[in-house]
Amino acid sequence: MDRNLLGYKGVRPVFLAVGFLTLVQSLSILLLAASLAEVISALFAGKPLKEQWGTALLFLLAFLARHACGLLMSSISYRFAEKTGSAMRREMMDRLFRLGPRMAGDQGTGTLVTLVLEGVTKFRTYLELIIPRMVGMAVTPALLLVYVYMQDKMSGIILTLTMPIIIVFMILIGMTARKQMDRQLESYRTLSNHFVDSLRGLETLKFLGRSKDHSQAIAEVSDRYRSATMRTLRVAFLSSFALDFFTMLSVASVAVSLGLRLVNGDMTLVTGLTILILAPEYFLPVRLVGADFHATLDGKEAGEAMKSIIDREPVKAVALERAEPSSSEAVAGDEGRPEGRSRKEDAKDASVGKPDGNPSGGGSSAADFGQSAAALPESVFAWNGSSTLSLQGIGIRHEEGGPSSLEEINLQFAGTGKIGIIGESGAGKSTLIDVLAGFLHPGWGSITINGCKVSSLTDDAWRRQTSYIPQRPYIFSGTLADNVRFYYPEASLDAVAGAVAAAGLSPLAASLPGGLDERIGGGGRSLSGGQEQRVALARALLSSRPIMLLDEPTAHLDIETEYELKETMLPLFEDKLVFLATHRLHWMADMDCIIVMKQGRVAEVGTHQELLERKGTYYELVEAQLEGIH
């Protein structure tokens, strides 16, 4: 039985109801066996059939009661399984959103999709079967064994001795099946991830002429899954055969013992028939558990996998101390800007990207403050033209003992502006974006937002201030309007049309037969990479959130599409705080400030022209890429 089973909401009343029905069912089995044995014994003794109608009616009532209890138990278990499965799916989806895209990257998109879709269905089947089976195995054999002992001690001893043999054998077979199922599940996860990745890259493979070569890799992964499945099925068939075989031997032993004593006149026919009828019923719950064990093992594994994700609590942001904003931060916003001074000058001088050579709180984390950390009011994360954000000594190490992905990051931001984050692959651009988006909790360091020092930005209130555009935004199977409404489901059609027009999607909408109501994504019209990015941009615009984070948004686009999209995006960045992580240097000339990352550290901060004149890391990147920026 799953160790988490008793922790599901509403499971205890279900166990009580199923337990009561199982008790009634067990009593009806006893009544059924006794009445049937009495009728057969009377007929064997030569009594007329018409005199047995009362006992036969009792047998019929017991028979109906038994199956009625079975139907009620199945109905109760089914409703509980449906309710719990739906709740698990909702909780898992909510947790995945809270854990952020890094969780999907670590687990694999194919694994998570399979878990949410097929895993929930298998988990429901597991719950529906395991509860009545486990309760039945605990109640029915014990009750029947007590009754058998009351009728015949020798038969009771035989049944008592044979049951542990079957249970031990079930445990051994179960352990073997568990190993095979783990291998099968791992193969299935690999197959799922491989399939999703293949679908995503199919167009590229065809373009490069490698689609046929890739079919061999798909065949190898599929064959590994087939082999793992066949090994699991062999164990399942072996265990079913073994259970039936040992049960048959046990019942046969009881039958032989009863037959010998009947011949010798040491037992009445009624008692012998009653025990003989009850012997298969005694082993039936154990056989059902063994038979359903393999049918529900994958559901149990899916439930444990979902539970592990649901229980993975994201490290929450906590207040470390209250601080007053510095004088430089106080004048960095739009409202405090001196007359005649531009936003770009503010970004350059005070509001954005200045390294703080005196970090405070370095080496601290939320765990260091424990229960003394104060809860964060939502107003702390509200962002406007006078808001400030400061990173102080931020560092992240993804693996214990591994290299740091970020090390001693000290930056300040304020108000609005366009912040470019540049660097080679692996320099820490995406990790910094994840910290700013609230997807990652820093391993050490602290963050000061609006004068309040916090451990991280992993708070729902902060996420409601931000919109995130990844390299490959997801297009849901739905209408164009519904995809644009992702952040703002209650938006009116006029507002959606405005965002679509601002993102440059009006020509696409006009070309679709259904306009904004045309289905796109899976099962609908497919979009190009540039169109998908415009949909993501329209989502961000419709939400009207003041902070935008873009992680390599044009990395997979051709240069013509990228420049076309750039012309649309840059005007939409006005009056927002925008973080753009990219390796395409042509964006940097349009940024108010540039953060140059190198091996997880901030190498340089400044404007495009300043960094070129400095001839440091940024200049080396420009020279290496030969993009001709002057």
C-alpha cells in the first residue's frame, strides 16, 4: 500500500465506509456458505426440495447482499478516486507553475505531460482498486478463519499455515515486479521526453536532412521500452500463476482432510461443505490483491511521483530587515527625475546596473533566519516608476560541491528602463533571469526591494508584477484570443484586439478564417517561430505588468525575422522595466544599460558606447561575433 494513501483528503471516511461494507459482505459470505451447505446436505439426505425454500431464500438474500456490498464499495472508491485524482492534477499543475520553468527542464517536458495526463488516470485506477482490496484482505480472511476454527480446528490450522506461504511469495514476487516496473517507468520517461523533443525538432531535422537517421534513435528507445514492458509482463504472469497454484494446493489440502474425515464419520456433511465453500473465499482477497498489484503498480508509482512534486515546496521569500532607500535609489525613478534629464541617463548614473562593491547580507539565505523572518506584505513587491531593486552578494550553486552558477552578483535597478544581459553560453544569463523572475531562490546573498531586504523574489506578489517570455513560448490548443489572454483570462475582446495589434499580429488575425477565434496550437493552425513570439508579446502587453523578462527570445529565429520582431518589440518596452538576456549583440545598442556576464559573475556594467570604449569583456564579445556594431 502507498505510504501516502492515508494522507489524502477524505480517505478515512472512505476506509470506514468500505470497512463496514466489507464486514457486511464477509457476514453474507458466511451466511451464503452455511445456507448453501445446508440445502445441499438436506437434498443429499433425501429431503424434498420444497421444504428447503426458506434456506434457499436465505442463500439468495446473502448472495444479493454480498454483491450489493461489492457494488457500493466500488462506487465509493470510484468517487473518491475521481475526486482525489482531479485534486492531485490541480495541485500538481499549481505547483509546477510555482516552481517555474526550471522544474520542467529538470524533469523533462515529456515526463511531466505523461504524468499529468496518463499518470492521473493510472493513479485513479490504483485508488479505485487498492482501497477495497486492502480492506478486504484485512477483514474477510480473519473473519472466515475464526468461523472455520469454530467448525473444525484441523481445517483452521491448514488454512492458517498456508496463508503465510502465499503472502511471503507475494512479497518476493512484488519486490521483483517493483524493480521491473521501475525500469519500465524509467524507459517510459525516456521515451516520452525523446518523443516530445523529436516532435519539436522534426522541422529542423527535415531541414538538415537528418530525419531518417533520427528514426533509428527513436527505434532504439522504443525497443528498450518494449523490452522493459515484456519483462514486467513476464513477472506479472508468473505471479498470477504462482498465486493460483498455491491457492489450489491449499484448497486441495483442506478438501482431502475433509474427505478423509467424512469417510471415517468424524465430520458431518454440512460442516464439511461449509468449510469447503469458505476455503476459496478465504484466499480470494489475497488473490485479488496479487492480481491487481501489477495492474495498479504503475498507478502507485505515478501517485508517488506526483506527490513528490506537490510536496516540493518552493523556498519562499521572507523579510530579513527593513531598510530605508538610499539617496541614489530615491531619485532613480521617473517621479524623482530632475527636469531635462533622460531615463537613459538615470539608468546609466543611478537606477540600473551599478555594481555594489560593499554587499550586505552575502552568504545569508532564508533558512538562516528561520521563524524570525517576517511575512511579506504584497505592497513590498508593487512596482512603479519610483520603485527600487538591489541585488547584494547573490550566489547560486545548483549541485552540492559543484561550481557556482552565479557568484557575488551586486546590481541595482530602479523605475523603468531596458536592461540587456549579455554573455557567452553558460555565463549565467538565464540563471540571473530566473532569480529576477522569482523562479530561483538564491543560495546566499539578499535582495532589497522598495527599501525592504528580502531573501528572494519567489513570492506570488512579485510574479504578479512580471511577465516572462522564454525562448520558445508555449502555444496552447485553443483560440488565438485565449492564448493571448493567458495572463489575463477575463480580458475583453477589444483589449485582446488591441494587444494583438500592438504586437504586430493583426495581419495574422486578418488572414485567419475565424480571426481571433481561430484555433491555433495542437489540433489547430500552426504558427511560425516569429508568430509564436508575437503571441507571447501580446500576452505580456495585455497583462499590463510593469516588468518584462525575456530569456533568449529570438535565439531560434532567423536574422530577418528577428530584426522584424525587434522593430515591433522596442517601442513596447517603453515605460516598463525590461530585462533582456540574449547572445545577439545587435540588441545592445538599444539598451539603456548592459550587464555583461562571465563565468557566473558580473564582468562589466554600462551603456553600449561606454563598454566599447572600455575595451573589456563586452568589446571582446563584439570582436568575436563580428557583428559590426559601432
